[in-house]
Amino acid sequence: MSISAFGRGWFIAAVVVWMAMEGGPAQAQDVAPVNSGANPYRVIRDWAQLNLEGRPWGGSNGVAIDRDGRSVWATDRCSPGTAPGCLGTKASPIHHFDESGKEIRSFGGGMFVWPHGIHVDRDGNVWVTDARVASPDELKKFPGEDQKGSVVVKFSPEGKVLMTLGKPGVRGNPPDALTEPTDVVTDPANGDVYVAESHTNVEDPNLVGRISVFDRNGKFLRVIGKTGTGPGEFRTPHAVEFDSQGRLIVADRHNHRIQILTKDGKYVGEYREFSRASGLAIDGNDTIYVADSESTPRVHPGWLRGIRIGSLKDGKVTTFVPPHKTDSPDGAMGEGIAIDAAGNLYTAEATVRGVTKYVKE
């Protein structure tokens, strides 16, 4: 494994510490950029259609595969861009699509500020994170929306609310509140719930970086990690998944790495070869699929946006799917990523919006 700055000398270590203290946009690199590899996928943009409400997509951050292994769930923010998200609308931001991309169910209207991560548990229930609360200026424009946001909601597949973690509209610490949760995953062995926090500006002096753990009934158990750049520390843990060994895999986005932890939070190792990770998917062979939606020459010099695919066993990237071509010279790539039983990939698009399907050929 690529263990950050180990044996690399005082200079690189000093640069990393200095940039972390300064809140700089990028950390020093200790691996060469990986921007190439086989690409066996055929791309279908705008695969999923919002036919029930007949509205355009908002920015999308989360995508997941149903328990059936074929149909697809996704979230959207109800409106394009970063703001206002779902404030001031009753549009349903949680969507279920059949294998053809036709919407078969939607729900969650009027409940969210900024729907983000989505996860389907072993029983088919759907978990969604709300990664923001309304700002003071937004509350002036959308009065009465102060009781939404910064929570995790568990739904039945039909859209019935089964559980809420956190206090709606409040940023804080568990067990009473959460801070802008980005993603959620449940332990397939016992149903424990792992919530990644937070989506706060990384230069905020009160930045939160942690994984909060609850049991299947919502009882708070513990916190894993803290804010920082060291082993087991996080800056924007943007996605969480379990591998076949039951290890917790974290997309530590602002630290430009994938971290591997035990369920109790013990640091096992990390990989930097997968770039600035926004989304994770892991198959039964512990092949990892990582979506990088944010790399630019400023925040991650030398790295391209795209999907990097490799093995959790050695961290070697074998496949690179390039970004969508757009007016931006860096193109665009989805944030959330999921893999179905047939090996097809799906990305949730924050910039070009909607869901893209990558057909394995």
C-alpha cells in the first residue's frame, strides 16, 4: 500500500503539514498521476428519465443499486447548481428506475434541503443523507424551511419514513445532531449504520471530519476519526462502503486518498492512486470503482477527472474512464457511483445532471 509520506523525507512531510495548516487547495503528491488505462465501457448519458414529475434533473450526488441487483436509485437536488437545492419546492428528490432508465417511483418531496448520498441496505430500505441546512439568507427567501437538513433518513422502498438520525435543521454532534452528512452505509453483518460527516467548507476552522456510528435501531455507538490529514483522520469523507472483508473504505476527498479502516476505526492503510475521490463502489471481488468529479490543475495538479478502477488488494489502477466533454477544459464526471450485478456502472452527475450509465462490453 502507498502509506503517505512514509520514508519520503522531511521535505515532503513539511510541505504536507504546511499546506494543511494553510488550508491550501491541494496536498503534496507522493504518487504519479494516473490518467490512463483500458476503458471497456460504452457511455449512455441521460440514461435515467424523470418521467413521473416531468421536470428537468437537478444536480445529482447519489446513486445506488437496488437489492434486486438491476434497478437503480438516485437522488437529485431539485434544482441546477449548488443552491437553493430543494428549498422552496415540493419536488420529489428520491428516484427509483427500472433497467431501462424509466422512473417507477419517487418520493421525499418537501423533506430535504440538499439530498446527497444514498444507500440501499440488505433489507431493501433506502437511506438518504441531507448534506446542508438553509443559510440565513435562504431562510429569508424561503421562510419556514429551518426544520430541514443535516440528517440521515431511512425509508422503506415505498417511501415511508422509518428512522431519522440527527435533528432536522441543526448542525451538531451525535447523538443529538449531525453535521452535514455526506454519505451513509450499513454493515451487512449486523445492520450498524455508518454516517460520514461533513460537507462543510474545508477551510472552516471548525471543520468536522468523522464517521458517526449507530446501531440498527438508531442508538449512537461511537465516533471514528477526527479532522486532519493523518492516518484515520478526514477532510470531507465523501463516500463510505464496506469491502468483502468487512473493512470500512472511505473516500477521504480533500486528502486525495482512499482510506481503509476496521469497523472500529483502526487505520489499516490508504491508496492515493485513485485521485480526489468523490464516489466509491466495490464489487464482490474487491475491485474498487472511484469517481473523481473535482480534480483541476489548482486543487489536484496533474490529475484528470474520471473513473479509476483497480483492486483493493494492491491499489493498482487498471482502468481509467475519461470525463465527459463539456465547455470546461477539465470536462465533467459524476460524484456518486454504483455497480449493478451485470457489471454496468452508473454515475450521479452534479454538473451535467442526471444519471450516466456505463455499459460493460
